[in-house]
Amino acid sequence: MPSFMKKVTMKIANDRFVTPPIVVPYQFSKVGVYLPTLDDSSIVYLDAAPRAHNWNYPLSSDTHRFNYPPSVESFAADKVLLEYRFDDADGTTIKDEVNGVTLTEQGNPTFAASAATAGLGKGLTLDGTGDQFDALITADMANFLPSTGDFAAEIVWKGTSLAGGADDTLLAIRNGAAGLGFALLLDANEHLDVHMEDAAGQVTMNTTTDVATDAIQHIGVDFDRDGNCTAYVNGAAVSTAGALTSNLGTVYPGTGAACRIAIGGDANRTATSVVTGTIYFVRVYGKILGAAGWLDNYRILIGNQYPGWAPVYDFVNHVDHQVITSGDDPSFVDLSPYISLTNGAAFRLRCATEQTTTPADLDFYFVFS
């Protein structure tokens, strides 16, 4: 049977881990892949689309990588209390997907357009000069913020590496002028730190992990209300269960002029405590996720567990198939287990790390035979 070649282009300006899907017609059972020179990844995987969408799989449906369940029913089951995606912004407000909590801009934040059709979707871009979104905590909001029990916070962002980032704040929730809340922020070395405050004062858990590296960072923090906290960056724990305080039962909620939730800055609207970079995603949970949960979420971010997609398996070496990254010959893969006699199948390439380096486009070539 004759063979033919088809190109698929990854727009790396949109912070890509995966290529757009490509359909392999049912007449072909093998595919060879030619890779461009990759500056940001030494490993490339081949993934198969869900069988239910084979052949007629819409090629535009893989434009967002951070594809968490959008329905309120899923939010309830997963104990999601707040979620901000920044895709529905009107320029001056952002609205929580779960409970409708609206935050208002301070300063002049903007919404990144470069990832509007690929990658993460729109992001909230902050320039470090007083930009943030915040709101007073109302009585309605206090009804669903947990006053007891475990909770967690999650952020996806791409921070600009700048010197002297002490107290630059990603997320803060405060109950009262004296504190009584928590914050995820950077220290002077741009390491992730976690601050907790209650009636006994402020306690800090420090990490040594730089989270302002000009690359996508997935951050998750568990708070177990027994006085312990564990932080995760890109699916890996960066702290042991650090003791924060023994009196977390009344950290929040609360209402009134001194109670505030803030994204991109602190709850005091301190002009020098805002981050520089783009925030793509924020969640607050009424539970902890643990090591397995945070690793799963990070894998969703990088496309490793994009809903319905599955790695093509190498049955000889008993690992997920890796496409070669050097040499003049293509890496051929037997796709017959994935293609029926009457339908083709959609596939894509997934890079082990984010692709951000020039050139702006990476061209991958599939050879069908």
C-alpha cells in the first residue's frame, strides 16, 4: 500500500505540551514520526484519542490542556469551592465558576490573548505594579468557605523571574484586619511560601522551590486543620507536612470590611505585594488532595491525562511509547490495535515538558503506511 506524509504544527507561543490531533485513516496501520529539533523536551510521547471519537474526532477540541470538569455537579463531587479560569472576563471583573463570586480589578491587569485559542486559554496578566483582583467576603461567600475541616488551594501560573519578589502574593483569603486567613506567596528568592494566621499569630512554611521561572508552574497546597501543610509544585511535594498552627478551626470565613479574597496580590492591597506574570487557573477545595491527587492534576495540565486520551503502549519494552528525538529516520509505531477496519483514529504527540523556545512553530511530520 502506498504511503503519504502529513504535517501537524505546534504553536509553542501558546505554552504547548501537545500537538493538535491528526487523523490516521483506517487503511493504514503504521505511522512514522519525524521530529523537529526540540530545545525544551528530550522525550515525546504518542497518544491515541478516545475510541468514541475516532475518525470523526473534531480536530479543534484539543485546544485546552487544563480540562477539569466544567459542571456544577462535578464541582460538588470534587468539593470545589471556588474556581477562576479567566476565560469569561469582561476586562474589569472575573467570576468564579462554582458559586458566582465576582472579583473586581485593582490597578490595570490585562487578559493574555496569546493562549485564547490554544494552550491554557486566557490568562490574567499582572505587571507587578498594583494589579490584582479582589472582593470583600460577603455573608453568602462565608456560607461555603469552610470554617472546619481540611481544605486546599491550587494555582496554575507562569511567573516572570524578577529579583526581590518578597511577599509577592498569588492568592490570599483574610478574615479580619489582624489576619485570620492564609496566603500563597513568594519570598525574596521567588520560592513558594505559605502563610497562615489565626488568633495565635502568623506561621510560615517556607520551601526552596523557585516558582517564577518563566515557565508554567502547577502549585497545590493541602491544609489539614491539624496544624499541618504540604505544598506541591508540578506534581511533586516540595515540603514535608510543615506545622503551621494548632488552631486552624477559625482561620476563615468571616465577613466585613477587613475580610477579603485576593488573586495576584495580598488582602491589604499592598502595591508592592503583587506578582508579575500570568495566572491561568485558581481553585479552592473543601478537602485535601494528597500526593496522588496533585500528581493527577499536574498530569492533566501537561496533557498526560487529558480526558479520554491514552498513551500508545510499547508492548515490547512495557512502557508508554516514546518517539525518537534525533536521527534522520522516523520512529515507526504499530497502530493496528487502535484502528478498526471501518474507522480511522486520532493521535497526537505529547512533549514531556512545555515548549517555549524559538522558533514560534514546531512542525512534526507523520508518515502513514
